[in-house]
Amino acid sequence: MIIPPAYRAAHRPPTRAGDNRAKVIYRIDSDDRLVYADGAFHRFADAAGVPDLAERWYGRSIWHCIGDDELRAVFVALVARARSGRTVHVDTRCDSPSLARSVAMEIVPLPDNGVEFRCRLGRARLMTPALPSGSELLRVCAWCYRADRGGWRDIEDVVADEHLLERATVPVVTHGICDGCLAEAAAQLDPAPA
């Protein structure tokens, strides 16, 4: 495979303590494959001990890099919301085995159904071992990706209000259909009176 210049491993200085406010940018195409990573992404990966991270993931679906099914489901919903035409803002974490780092993320729609992730790195702290996922449930509409939390709300609002992506574990994601999508689906299935 030919790797574009943006992905070639060039010597880059490791991330320094003062770089923790750097903006890291990467993009995926309409098939969720990594197609771009900027220099800050490379420096961050190098400092995390995986200097060839972009090269390993170039052309592959980013969903394979999220090992936790529940966390992946939340991010799939957030990307779907961005692809609907809105910029999504969430606070999340980017952890290594020994370090938890806060990240302010924008998920921005691009032409041709691509998505750009703009990540502002924040504070870092030493990790304690994570506990297994609990029994809390997060019901997400499989059609519009809104979440049911005392009423159907935009997934990004629930993520922000409940700090879901800042927790050590995320709720178990289950899918359903919200009242609005159910009414729309029923109207499409119900034949019009003659």
C-alpha cells in the first residue's frame, strides 16, 4: 500500500508537557476509514509509544480501534449526528494503560459524507485500573441516534450533560426507536385510505 506523505513516518519530536493543549486533527471518509492525520496526531501517537499509529490505521475503519462495544456504539451515533449536517461537541478521554487524558472533541461534517475530528488535548492524570462496565443502560434510537433519558434527546447533549465519555466506563448501549421515528415509520407502512 502506498502511504500519502501526511502519513509517512518522519522524525517528529515527542509531545512535550506544554503540548497538552495541542489540537489534533484526523479525518475519516464515508466508509469510516482513516484518510488523514495531522502532525499533532503523529506527535501524540509517538509520545504514547505508537509512532506508526496512523500508518497502521490508514485506509482501515476507525471502529476497529475502539475495543469497547458500548463506547464504539456511542461514537457511531455521534458520527451519524455529524453526518446529518451538524458539528458535534463532546468531552471525552483518550487513555493509555497508565494515563487518562481529557479531550474536547468536535466532530465536523465534511463533503462526500466524510467527518473531521478536531481534538483539543486537556489535562492528564495517572490511571487506576478500570472497573468492568456496569448495568446502566443507554437506549439510542436506531434511526435518528437520539438517546432516551427522561425523553428523547440529542445524543451529544446526553453525552455532555452526563459526562459519558469522561467516565471510566460507559453505559451499555441498547437500541430502540423514538416516538417521532416510530410515527414516521408507521405512516410509511400504513396504506393511505382509498
